[in-house]
Amino acid sequence: MSQVSSTQEQAQTYEGIRLPIDGLIEWVAHFIANILGSDKEREFIRFFKFACVGILGALIDLGVSNILFVTILPPSNSAGETLLTNIVIAATISFSFAITSNFIWNRYWTYPDSRSRPLGEQLFLFAFICTIGWLGRSAWLGFSSEPITNFVIANAPVDAQVAAQLGANIAIILAIFIVMIWNFVVNRYWTFNDVE
């Protein structure tokens, strides 16, 4: 019995990881809360941490997808035709890496006080929400990659291969922004809804 209560006390007092950027985030959140006359300073801190995690995830996402584009999954063939399957596969792999990183950082840095759900349940909810985001993202990439690539070809002095990579990257960046908003709102009020 004492072991159970000890575990509960640790879960309630866990404050998470502290990073050098925390002081700046807390200062900015305090400043914004004062300007707005809001008592939601803690929520601003969470949002800024979530955004930092999202930026890291975006860098991982773009980095992995570009490594795949220049190695085994080129976004276009030698004739300059867009290879949509390669773009979606590369984006899916890179998205998986980014989401794994995002869950770990959000669990232990953004929402360290979220401990009423077991790790596995939170991971399942996070993955489920992110999968919905991934489906929307894949649909967006399927719809937008080729028109964006054609726009780049028409407006930039680059060859078709570079234009395809730029077009795919622009589509991914737009998708990252849209999915980040979805992920923050739904994860905040569903996956990590046990924080004040």
C-alpha cells in the first residue's frame, strides 16, 4: 500500500524536464498574460513549449523527408514527372519520426503534470489523433504537390528535379502548420486533458 501511495506522490510532484529555454518561455508567457490581463500564464507556457516541440518535429520531418528524397525516394523521375507515391511514402516515414519525438517531448516537457492516464493509453490517444492528422496531411500532399511543383517550375529558374523537391517541401511545410494546430488543440483537450 505504501508503495502505491509513494508512486502516486511521485506522479503528482513530477515537474518534468527543465531546459535552458524554459526561463525565456516562462518570461514571454508571463509578459503576454499580463498584457492580456489573463490568468492563463500556465497555458501560454504549454503553448510555447508545444510550439518548440513542433518546430523540432518539423525539422525532423523535413530532414528525414529530404534525406529520403535525395537517396531512395526521389520526388520526380528523370523526365521531371512527379512521383506522388514517393512523396507520400517519404512524408509518412518522416512524419512517424517527428510524431515519436513530439510525443516524448510533450509527455515529459510540455505536459509533465499529465499523469492520470497510463503511458500506453496516452501514446495510443496521441497516435490516434496524429493518424487523423496524417490522413489529412496525405490528402493535402496528394492534392497540392503537383500544382505547387508546376508553380515552382513556372516561376523559378530551376530544373524539374529541384522544382519537384521544392514543391514537395512547400506542400509539407503547409501541411505541418495545419496539422500542428489540429494536434495542439485535440491533444491538449483529449490526450493531456488532466492538467489544470
